[in-house]
Amino acid sequence: MAATATATAAQFGGIVKIARRQRILVGKVVHSVRQRVDNTRFSIEVVETGEASTKTYAWLDEGWLSGEITILPTRWDELDAGTQTLLQTEMDAATPEMRRIAYYRQPYAEALADWQEGKADLTKTLHQLFQDIANRRNASCAPQDYERPPKRTQLYDWTARWRKADRDIRALLPNHPGRGNRTARVCGTLADILDELIEAVFLTPIARTKVAMYAAATRNITTLNDEAGRPGAELMTRIPLPTRTMVERRCDKLELYDKAYYRKDPLKAAQEHLPVGLGPVAHRVNERWELDSSPLDILVIDAGTGALLGRPVITAVIDCATRLIIGWRISFEGESTLQIMLTLRHAIAPKLPIAGVKNPNPGRGKPSGIWVDNGKAHRSNAMTEAGRQLGFEVFWLPPKRPRLRGKIERWLRTLGVSLIHNLQGTTKSNPKAREHYDAEKDAVFTLEEITWLISYWINDVYNQREHRATRRSLVGLWRELAEELAPSLLSNVADLDILLTKVEDRKVTRKGIEWNGLLYNSPLLALLRNRPDFDPEQIQIRADENDISHLRVLGPGMPRYQSVPCTNKAYAKGKNLHRHLCAIKHAKVRAAEDRQLTEGDFELAWGELILAGKTLMEGNGRRKTLKRLGRLFALGIDPAAARPPASFRMEGVFDDEDDDGEVDAKPEAILEAPGATKVAALSDPVTTPDPDPAPEPGLGQAPRQAKPRVAPRKQPKPANERTPSEPVPAPATPVSAPLDMEADYD
């Protein structure tokens, strides 16, 4: 029978040393051990109710391993409340000073306990035992750090508490949190009034100060004290006025989340103080795209005049499964519908080779879904219609929550830290980071150069390196996932160009189709009008805002859109819609109210705008005006058409990584342009090498002065003094002043 009980105990749980009346904490309920039943079972009872039950040692093992059961010390009831609290906390939760004191007390408590139990060397006195411990500890210390043995009375108290806790070192921790007078300093009525005032005065969007909170509390309690004792009063007796320190401490004890939620913004409070998870995970290419726009932290100049144009805007698309940057566009358009559509076209279509860039970008294909914010351009009909016909869904994320598209937000920051902030003319991310650096004075890059540099960095640096999240190179992971499920393209590029343009209904006449003051006509429209069943109002057009030289027309019975050119080809060639609208505004200003505008007026108005804009650029006018001119004259440079800066050496520029694993650009490598004149950092793309270069300065020789790239200020040339060789003939009417131009053509 005994052999059977032993085998059962060994199979389902071994015998554990537990004494009678020992406390066991199951969850939050304290149980007391009554007696041992046999080798596999024991009986326990709930201390508060006395309810008895029989448990097995296997139950005890499973509960202890899962953390649900805690075996308390044998003499738990004899310990004070402070020691019980210390025994229920982790040792790591104590402060370093508390742990140091516990480690100091432990050898002395062990020596005294062994001496009391007769296990120590009885030939030595307690004083000698304690002195031996102190000498061993002082052997590796400096004389000024020698410690003395503790006092005999203190040591007896430590040892008694330590033995009652079954020699748990946590019983030797000093009870620092329990020190001091813990009685309430504020009466209950005053505390309730202060809490109500904090909620009504302090925790409000106005974000009143603690001084205002103290004044409100003093005024409110004074009013209550004046009415105390009267019939119907809230107080029967007067209460003391709070001090300013009391009110400030009560405000300081509020949780940081509550302060940020009620005093600032609930979304920012959640972003700063609530935990975040992993978020959605994409497992195949083109499953989830994230798109966002951001101004670049660098100032761009005009290539011809050197005038400061401002900060361009980059719009980029990232594939969440591989972190590959598959589409981008840089221009002065801002976060417009045109910018978004051209970025999507670059992301979906195969990428053409870029001069000076070694590695191609394999990103292409139609996405399953695009995650964007609630910007006006993202909510446009063109975006929705493109998603319907291309087969992807547009997800508009809640406002003020950039963390929901954290991958593209993090990449934009990486672009700034790794590349843009290391180039000359950078504005950094904020004035504090920029300090005293004069970005306007040192700006040397044009829009085409910035486009090429970013394209080079994306294809040859970022997409080639190992990502911290995937532990793979971005291009390698894309190719591996693309083999499992290859991306799909449209039947031809014309379908892509058509789908990423706006759809409008127009009426066809003998003159053709009128769109924004321009006429579009061709023999195709004549054939449509000659059909007996032709309805002139059943014509759909798709207009490309980046190229107004032609429209795509779809009529009844036509299987596909057909291109119809503008009748004024010389004017419309190379212009976008923004340029044309600015010409219309200027033509309306200079035309009589009773005269109808013609295409010739648009052409003449555009010539006046060019002359006025070039005059402003040569004179380095106001920054706001020049930025508008940058959007007016500077087309967005296609990455495939961009060219690197002349004599720009890229070897060894992006081969270092910082502590975060991000690649940093070497400023000294970026600033070098051997064989050409240096402009404080980067050689001028239009500057030719010096035919007779001077030798490098020696130790005692002054360096050569850098030639400024920005053109000096010039006085505006009157219209009647311009030479016939000007690219645009002088207008018959005077050119508008810069202020008029700025007000009318934004």
C-alpha cells in the first residue's frame, strides 16, 4: 500500500515541506494548511471563511509553476504589515540603496542565527564573529569606505524578522516607503472640494495654471465658510483654507495621461502615454502601400538665376511587406492631386534607368490597398476613380494619427537624417537643430540635382541595405516575395495614363472641345459629329494637369480614349494646368471687362509673367514670392530624367551607420568635387573646371576663396530697354509690379 502511494506521488507530484498552519496564497485568497492526509494529498481551509478542502501535491506544483500559488513563510502571522508588504514585492523593485543595505545585513544575520542554533564556532564571541565579517568585507575597500559591525540591538531585530520569513533576504530590506507620518493632512470635506475644483478648473482645455487653481479654491472655500451653519448651507462647520503648496501637490499627483487628455488633446495623450502594438502586417508585395507627403528640409535655387525658390515637397510610396520605396516625386506642387497621381504612376509603372545610378528599382504593379491621411488631395474624385478602375482600395486614416502609417513617416525622417540634413542649404528639422547656420546663404542645389540625389540614395543606398525589421535587404526581399506572387501590370501604359487623370463631360462643337479657355480639335471629332446618332453632350474627356497640350476623348461607340491636340500647340506645349491658370488670371487683369479673352491673350499674358518672374528672380525678391514662382516655372523633375551634379563624387558617401542602424552621409565626401571650382560645399553643375588650377594651399598659405553661386542682385530692366534677343518679346503694356503679381497669381 505504501509503495502504491509513493508511486502515485512520484507520478503526479512529489511531497513538499509544508508545516501545519502555514499560509498559502491562491490568487488573492489566503489559505491555511490543516494537516497532511497522505503522501499525495493535504487539507487546507480559507482563513476568512473556514471553508475546508483537500488538495494534491500535483495541484500545488502546477499552481506554483503558473504563478497562481504563493507559499508564504511559516510564521507569516507574526510578521508586521511592513515586512509582509516587502515579502510580496520583487527584489528588483527595491531601490539600489535598499538592496545595498539588505546585502550588508545578510551576513551578520546569518552569523547570529547560526550562533543561536548552535551551528557557529562557539569558541568565538559574537563580537569576534561580527568583527571577522567586517574585516572580510573591508579587505577590498579603501580606508575611507570601511564599515563597522551593526549594533547588537538592531542585529537582533533584523535576525528575528529574517528567521520568521524563512530566511528570505527581502525581510532585511529597509522599509523606506513606509517611513514618515502616513496620516491624512487634508480633511475629507476639503479633499472632496479640491477634487471637484481640479476637475472643473484645472483639467480643462483652457489649461489654467496652478495659481489660478489655488485662487479658485480659496475663493470657493471662503464662500462656503461664510455660509456655514446657516439653513440650507453645504457645510455645517467651517473648514481650513488650503495652502498653495497643498493645491500644487494635489495637482502634481494627477496622472500624466489625465493631464494630457483633458488639458491638451486626447489623441496626443493616447499617442504619448498609451501602449502601442505591432499593427497590421503585410505578407506579399503590393498588399499594403502607405503614401505621404512632406516638405524637404533644404532650400532649392533656380538653375538659371540662382534665386532662392524655397523648399520642395516630396511624395513617396512605401511597400509595407518589403519596406521598398517604389514611387516618389519631388516638385513645388505641394500635396496636390497632380502630385499624388504622378507619384502613383511612378510607383505602378516599371522604373526607367537613371543616369549615374547603378541599381534598378524592381518595384511595380497594382496595389491591393493604399493607406493615406485625410488630406484634400487624397479625398479627391480622381483618387477614388483611379482606385475603382485599377482595382485597389483607398483607406483614409483618422486625422492626427500619423502612427497608423508609421512606416512612411519613419522613412521620411530617415531621408532627412541620412541625406538631406547633411547637404548644404539644409534647414534641419527645426530652428533649434539648425542653430546659427544660414541655410539661405549657402543654398546651392537645384530641383533637378535634389531629385537625382534622392533617387540615387533610394536605389543605391536605402533599398540595398538590410532593414532592421525584416533582417533582409529590401530589394532581395521584394524579389523573393515577387516569385511567390508576381505583381501585375495594366495592358498598356496608355491605360495607366488615362486612369490617373480627371474625368469630365464636355460638349463638342464645330470648333472642337473647349477646356479652361483652350480649344482642342482634330479630324476624329469631325467624324464623330458627322455620325447620324451622334449626341454632342455624350463626350467624356480626361485631362492631364501636367500636360495641357492634348486631351483624351471618349465618344459613343469608341472602345478606347483617343488623343486630341490643342489648336494652339506653341502655347500649350510644355505647360501644366497651374501655369495656364496663372496666365488666365493675368489676362483677365490686363483685358477690358467687356472684351472676350482669346488664346492670343493667354500667350501674351504668359510672356508678361515670364518677364516679371525672371526680373524678380534676378533681383532675389521676397521669399514668399520666389516660392510661388518656383511652382510657376519649375516643373516636377521626373527621376529618370534627372542628372547628377557635375563633378559630384559619391564614393564613400553612404557607408557609415549610426547607433540606430541608419546610414549617415559623410559631409566631407559630399562637399568634395575634385577638378571643379568649389562653392563652399558642392561644385556648380554649370561651372566648368578651372583650365589653370592653382596648387593646393600649403601650411602657411591661405586657401582660395570660394566663388558665390547665387547671382548678385540686379536692378529690374525697364521693358522698353530690353533687347530683341530676349526669349519672349516685350509686352505692349507695362509689366505688373511684384506685389500685384503676388496677390493675383498665387
